Amino acid sequence: MPREALTFDNDAIAKVLDEIADLLELKGENVFRAVTYRAAARSIRDLREPLAKLAQEKRLKEIPKVGSSVGEAIEQIIATGRSTRHEELKAAVPPGLLTLLRVGGVGPATARTIYDHLRITTIEELEEAAKDHRLQQLPKIQAKTEENILRSIAALKQRTGRSLLHEAKAAATSMVEYLRAEDGVERIAIAGSLRRYKETIGDIDIVVAADDALPIMETFVRAPSIERVLARGDTKSSVVESRGLQIDLRVVPPASYGAALLYFTGSKEHNVRLRGLALRRKLLLNEYGLYRVGAEERGQEIASATEEEVYAALGLTWIPPELREDHGEIDAAQGGALPKLVELADVRGDLHTHTNWTDGRDPLADMAKRARAKGYAYLAVTDHSPGLGMTNGLSLDRIQARIAEAAKLNGELAPFRVIVGTEVDIRANGNLDYPDEVLAKFDVVSASVHSSFAQPREAMTARINGAMRHPLVTAISHPTGRLLEKREPYAVDLDAVIDTAVETGTWIEVNGGPERLDLPDTWIRKAAGRGATLVVNSDAHAIEELEWMDLGCGTARRGWATAASIVNTRGLEAVLAARKARR
DNA sequence: GCCGTTTTCGGCCCGACTGTTTTCAGTCG
């Protein structure tokens, strides 16, 4: 078996199937064929067992949407690292067409038209053509489409190639566990932007305290998940792991651990302010410790073993990593005025989740049991309304069935409570996707925008404000609609949205989904500062994704949010009362 | 290409929206 075949995990195989789907569409084959490949890719991503194992046990056909053709392709990829179908398609479709698909608003048909007439195969050529107004000379493309293409390209270029929080966290955690097992590792921690819960991550920083750095460096660069080594030194090494993430490891003596952790956690701006503060006290702060100027020899530091003692030596209380952005946290720490930020442990329940009745993966019973196992007191299931065609939104019959199912679960899981809510679509005209008599059946109603993202700012603001003024709406979900690294937020006046939220008592969601992390932290700070009520949710579509509550809490902390400003740190009775008071 | 207590063939999930159109194709979720 070729070595590369071993590295084909479920995700990599799903990626190939997705690309086959794209190629089939570009080639103009039966769209349902493409749909099937895409559906198969999705069910593979949802699998909890490795495909290689299922293949070995001849159980591939148990996977939804995997039949003889897709099954054969999977077996081929596992055995040889490639699929004949994939190779043939790639040979049949002009190179570069796949690239054009990356531009938002450009699908197979548009890509085809552009290629057929202009032979364009790269984003750069596409941008040139759009700027020269050559696109609008093509059939079915006019000035407006050309503008949209240019805007999509601009957004594409803006992408920094940063990783989403959950991906970076998974890669970092597995490396930390791997290194922790090494002899001589006294302490180890994730530092950098990941420790600060920044919404996207450039690279991963890990700090280790050990007396002898060399064997740890050796173990690090030999980790099985490593693709290539960028730099390798006595105390610092950098590698790229299999998913393309860069990991920097820094090993320091145990006595310097606190100073090193502080230094490598950043942010840079926070560190600069701290070092300035130190200088005014005739002190020098670096990654080894805090020293009197001119006495920066090892062993003469004033403070360095823990972050707390370094901060204390500078006249500050310990500052939570999420606040270290030089956004006023240093002044607050000097005055002892830092807020007590919300912690995951403060959260009593999740109020935005989906099940396999719409676009989620797992049944309600599984979601509820996992939520209870997490220590929550309650869970709201908020499947979609029918307006979103793809997500198979709930009809009135199914809502009744859901309410009955929840009642039954509540009998089994007491005192844990499942409540039935909805994530109702706010249509383009501002109407909600259920009539009032249906909305009245739900315990919580989250309203959200899933369409017509290009509306003018005034229209979008009126649309969202209108939904918040509806007496049966409890919360506004993912208020900016952004998808990190993928889609810009829509134009909306968030100041006005926050005002309306305060005025009507509507909760503003902090969506913990790593693609969203919406509301963004700067707005969380404004919202909480103005007395808005927040709700932190996972927006889980599978049981594991309930863990995304952690990311939502991290984002809330970046927005300086306390437990008191967040409704689901309270018990269910208080939550329902808050909802009722809002009507 | 997959799938079936209606079907082994003929459907497939589908609605909203946009921009192009003059009744609809393309894209998105």
C-alpha cells in the first residue's frame, strides 16, 4: 500500500468526492449524480468510524448515499490514493474551471460560459476581465453580475488563510497530549491567539517548561502528524502539520514558564504595553522573566515562574488571556476593575441546536442525553422553519410530534428539561416564516436571516429590527450573518439592532459555531455595555458540536461579558420568565 | 448515482432570491 494512501482519512476522501461532484457539474452531467457524490461526502464527514475500517469489513454500503460506484471510488482511494473516476473527470474538464467555482456567485454554468468565451482559468484573469468589462459582453452576464464577481474576488483575496478556532484547537490539543507524555515536560500549555480565543488562528503556539529542551524538540519534529519542519533550534522549532497548520514550540526552563507563557500568549499590543509599564518602573520584561534593568542575568529575575506573579510585580491583577488586546484591560487591571468574565461552567443550558429532523445529524434524544451529560439543566431544540428549502423545515404536524417527543424525554431525563423552540427564518420582506399561531407553540423563538444577504443596510436593519419587535420572537440569531474566511457580514446597523434589543428585551445571540462566532466580540462589548441581554449558544448540528458552547463563551469573554449579562447562565424558569416578560 | 412496507424504474428536496429575462436559469443554503 502506498504511503500516501495511509493518510487518506474520512475528510480527505470526502474532499475528493466533493471535487468529483464539482467536476460532474462542470461537465454538465446529470445533476443528481453530482448531488449524490456531495451527499455521500457529507455522510462520510458525519461518520464516527474510519472509512478504511468500514471498507475492510465490507460495510461501505451501510453509509447513506454510498452504493456501488461511490463505494468503488472510496475503495480505490483507500487502496491507491486515487480514484479513476476522479482522474478521468479531471482530464475531461479544463484545468482552472474548479478554481473559478471558488468565487461566490459563480457556479458551474457561469464558470463554463466564462471559460468557453474567454478561456479564463484563474481568479486573476477573471478579475482582469471583470475590470475590463469583458464579462458583461457574455451571454447572461451583465454589469450587475460583473460587479458581484469583482466583490466576491475582493472577499476571496481578503481571506488570510487563517484556521477556524475548532480546527486549530483540535490540532493543538493533540500535539499537547503527544508532548505531555514525554519525560521532562514539567508544564505545557497552548499560548498565542488560540489561548486568547481569537476568532481565527494564524498559527499555533505551544509553551513547555523543561530543564532539558533537546529531547523534547526531537520528539516534536518527529511527531507523526508533522508534514515538514520549517525550523529546528535548541529551544524553538516550527513545523507544519498535516492539515497545513503551522505549530511553533518554545521550551523554557521551569523558572521562566510564567514569563514565557505571558510573552507567547500576546497579543503583541498587550505585551508592548506591559513592557512599557515595566520600563517606567526601571524593569525589563522578556520571555524569561521580569528583571531590574541591567540585571537581566538568569537567576536574578524579580518574577517569572507564573503569570500571576509577573502581573503582580507590575502592579496588576492577573488578566484573562481573552482580554489581552490592549483594549483597556491594563488600566482596568491597575484599578482592580476587571470584570469577572463568564465561564463555561456558568452556562446552564443551550438554546440553539438542531437535530436530524432538519439539517442536523443526530436525533433529539441523543442531543438531550449529551447535553445532560455535560451538566446542563436544559436544552432547547430549535430546528428550522420551512422557508429554508434545503433544511426540510418543520411542518405543523412535525412540530406537534416534536412537542410530544420532548414531553416523553422530559419524563425520562428529569430533572433535565428539553424545550421546543424554533429557528425561524426572517424572510426578505421582514415577515417571519411561521404564522403567529404556530410561533405561539414554541417555548423559545430565534429569528435569523438566511437569504437575501445583499439587501441595502437600511432594508436589512429594518428587517431585523422588525423581527425583534415581533412579540413572539425571543432572540435574534447570528446577527451579522458572517461566515469566517468565507462570507462577509451583511450590511446592517448593529447599533440600531442593539438599541432595539435593549428596548424590546430581545436576546442577542453569541453563536459559538466556529464558522460564525457571531456576534463579533467588539459588538458583544457594546451590547453588554448598553445592558442588552445575551444568549450564548452552540448552534450544534451534532452531539459533538454541543462542545462549541466553549467557543461561544470564549468569544463572549473577548467581549468582556459577565455571567449576569447572559440569559442561559440562569435556570430554565428564569429563562422562560425572561422570555415571557419580553412579550 | 442512489433508492424502494406504494415503486427495481423513475424519481430524487426544494424554496427564495437574483439577474436575466418576457417565463426562466443559476446560485445558495
